[in-house]
Amino acid sequence: GKVGVLGCPMYHGQTKPGTKEGPAALRDAGLLEMLKDQGLDVKDFGDVNIPCLEEVPLSDLSVKNPKNIATDVHKVLDSGRACLVLGGDHSLAIGSIYGHSLAELDQVVVWVDAHADINTPLTSTSGNIHGMPLSFLVHELQPYTCKLPGFESIKPCISAKDIVYIGLRSVDPGERYIIEKFGIQSFSISEVDKLGIKEVVEKAINYLDPEGKRPIHLSFDVDALDPSLIPCTGTPVLGGLSFREGNYICEELAATGRLSCVDIVEVNPTLGNERDKEITVNAALQIITRCFGNRRQG
Ligand SMILES: CN[C@](CCCC[B-](O)(O)O)(CCN1CCCCC1)C(=O)O
Ligand SMILES: [Mn+2]
Ligand SMILES: [Mn+2]
Ligand SMILES: [Mn+2]
């Protein structure tokens, strides 16, 4: 398979700037070599240009980020490669999912995360954009939200029925209301406990794409995994997916042969000591290799 790797050192979506070190931490740990060693044709497209806060007034901040990301993701996909986006905080998904829609109109989204990330600017209590990305993208939400200055270039491009959550365990009241109102399919950690990961993944894929022909966008927030596996992330929540569950999800999505774009987000190497960073980066690297065909069975 052919993979294009895109670094996206985004940190404006939340208050801990260390997520801008995420792409470098993953590359420095040998990500590209690991992917090549499993037989992939890998091309590194470098990092998206994320201007730092000082360079642009706040109002322009977002117009550059999502648009740059969308343009670059579109370019990778149009080159015939699957796109691997290295975060950076989860606000980058505004650009990656929009960029995916420019290359493929009928994508479905698997959102693996402890959080729903679907607050609108009006329902968010933190004001952090990494808790809002889906609200900029879902058609049905638009009458209920507001456009932030600079987001004009990003158009809603997915329907509520094209999203499935796996791993939820920290959902705000406004998000719960939105999920219920629009009937967004979600498998929280409780469902993972109840059904087991095999049935969750089976149901998720069959719900999104029963005919098995639509391109899949996996937006994987590493905080979906248990904090013991990912000590270096900004919003940890106890009782997360096991390492085996995380690997299983990615193996099964890869096995569809339709995994078109993968975001790996919220790695913040500056949170924790050297050992914590090693644990976090190693777990993230393993998850990534499973997205592109490397299986535990060999
Ligand atoms: C659950 N929503 C949060 C977290 C978003 C995490 C973003 B992700 O990309 O890492 O998933 C938290 C909001 N809470 C803050 C503390 C008080 C209660 C609300 C938000 O800031 O919207
Ligand atoms: Mn195109
Ligand atoms: Mn999260
Ligand atoms: Mn997230």
C-alpha cells in the first residue's frame, strides 16, 4: 500500500502547546522506517504550515490552519496514497475531514476518543476548539451553531449518520443532547464492556457502510486509550481502551482495505518525564502500524 505522512503540529485548539511536538516525537522514534519495514511505499509530505500565535491575529488563526490542512490532505489523497496525519491537537480534524471530503465525497468517520468533540462554540464550557471539531463539519448541526471568524473556508461535509464513536467516557451535557437529537451512533466504554470490542467494531462498520464500499476516515485521539498507556496527553480520562482493543480496532479497519485517512492526535510529549514519553510514543507507533496492515498474527 501507499501512504503519505503529513505532520500537523497544531496546538491552538487547546491550552497545552506541547502537541506541536507530536509529529517530531513520532518521526524521531522511527515511524517512517517502521512503515517502510512493513513493506509500505511511504512518502513524507512534511509538516502543514501552522503559523504560530504571534504571527497572526486570533481572528485569522483558524482560517489558515484548517484550510492549509485540508489542502494538504487533499493533495496526499489525490496522489493516490492513504493519508496519515500526525497531530497536534484534535482541532486538526476540521481540516483533515474537510480535506478528505475534497478528495472523496462519501467518506464515513470512525471517531475513537474518550470525548465526543462535538461542542459548538455556544455549548463549549472550555472554549477549546479541540472539543468542537465535529460541530464545524456536520450538516445537521449548522442551524444550531455559529461560524467562528476565519472558518468561512470550511464547509460542513458529513452527515450525523456517517459518524460512529468508539471509546466515549467524558461527554458534556450539550454534546449528549446533540448526540441524542441527531441520533449519532456511539459505542461508549460501557458498550465496549457490555458487547466486547469485536461486536462493537462489527456493528460500527456495518452501520456506517453496510455495502462495504465507502472510504473510511479514522480520527484516533490517543486519549481513547487508557491513560496508563498514554501518559503524555492533555485530557486523560481513567478507564480507557486497552492496548489490545486499540490494536484490534485498527487491524479491523485496515482489513476493510478502505481506510483512506488516519488522524493520530493529542500526543503531547511535553507532559510527563522521558519514560512517559517513551511509553506514549511506542503505543502510538504500534497503533499506527496496525492501521496500515501490520497485524499481531504476522
Ligand atoms: C469533554 N469536553 C471537553 C474536553 C474536550 C477534549 C478534546 B479532545 O480532542 O482531547 O478529545 C472538556 C470540557 N470539560 C472541562 C472541565 C469541566 C467540565 C467540562 C471540552 O473542552 O469541550
Ligand atoms: Mn481532488
Ligand atoms: Mn479526547
Ligand atoms: Mn479528541
